[in-house]
Amino acid sequence: MGLKTSIQWTDSTHNFWMGCLKVSPGCKQCYMYRDMERYGRDPKVVIRTKGFDKPLNWKEPQKVFVNSWSDFFIEQADEWIDDAWEIIRRTPHLTYQILTKRPENIKDRLPDDWETGWPHVWLGVSVESKKYLWRIEALDPIPAVVKFVSYEPALEYVDFSTYAPILDWLIAGGESGYNPRWADIDWFRQVRDDCLKSGIPYFLKQLGGLKKVDGAWGGRLLDGRTWDEFPKISQPQLKKTGANQ
């Protein structure tokens, strides 16, 4: 199995490299910066991980969130990205969830045989405020079996309904940490309603805040229930509870 994680929308995480550079307000309180500094490492230095090829040993189908401690499409990792794609190519039983804040870099860093997208690779972008809706537009022309958006940390209400023809999934969440920027629960409620009207599967990861409630920062209940929708596709490797087959 991969590295177990508390991130509810995946089964495990794998970092081909770690370290990143902040590019927008959503990065302000990045947990990677906090944790790497705690371990005495410079979070701004991008390094290849020692366990780079571990997915080759994973036999059980699972969803894998890629580079939770970096960005898969960061320029500083260009020398390793072809090797990472080769690992991904050789493990088609794993579903790779690649989330980026650098969608402008995707096109030139895809493998030569990407064509209409590899069936076990999802591509997503982070959009924390209206200013960064352009990331969805940048993702639009890139073929992928699943395109998704992470509205986390939510910094204001964002209307994603215009992008329903592009998006197969939306993850929402508030900020956590030592001094989180508070998210209004009505933002999550409105985005949920927009998703329901637009047919975008909605997954509420956490409301955010200083305390955990039932294992999630700020809790996960919205109007008395959790929202655990996944992309409506048919893929046998989808494993986690709540997946829509």
C-alpha cells in the first residue's frame, strides 16, 4: 500500500519530489512549509524523494494523491518528470490524482503518448478565490479522463457553475493550522447548491478552523450530513467508500 493519509478524498499519497514555491494566497499557510521547517529542511528547495519509485511495489488498486508536499508541474522538477511519468505508466492499477496551481505548465510536461489522457490519471487545479478561476480555463484544453478543482483553502465564495462542462468533480475545504483564515459556512453551502444544480459531484473535505471534529478540521457536516461525492465514471480501481460507479 501507499503512504496512508487522513485526506478523505484519496486512499494514499506519494511524493515524487518535495519542496515548493508559493504562487498565490492559498499557499500562505501551506502545511508543507510548516512541517519541513519543523524537520530542519528548507521548503523552498525542491528535491527528489528517496522513495521515488515506491508505487512499483504497490499491488492493491487505490487512489493516489500525487505530490502532496510539492507541485507535480513545478519547473524545478523538470529533470525528474519523465521518470515520474514512467512510474505512473507502469502502474495502471493505481488511480493518480494530480493537483496543481501551475496549469500553464501542464501541456509541455505531458508524456508524448498522452493523446486523450491516460485512463488512470486525473488532473485538477486549486482555486481559492475568484482571481484564480483562470486555472480552470487553463486546464480546459488539456485532455483528461477526470478534471477536478480543489476549492481549498476557500477564501471567498466562488461560483463554479459556469465551468460545469469542464469539471467532473469539486473538492471544498476551509483552512486549518495555527492561525487559519476563517471560511464562511455559507460559501460551502452555496457552492454545494451550485454543484447540485450543475451536476458537479461535490466533496466537502472540512469546514476548517483550529479544532478537529470527528477527525476533520472544523468538522465535515453541512446541513446535517457529509458530502462525499466522487466523479461519476466507471473505473474498477476506485476503492474508497462513497465512490460513484
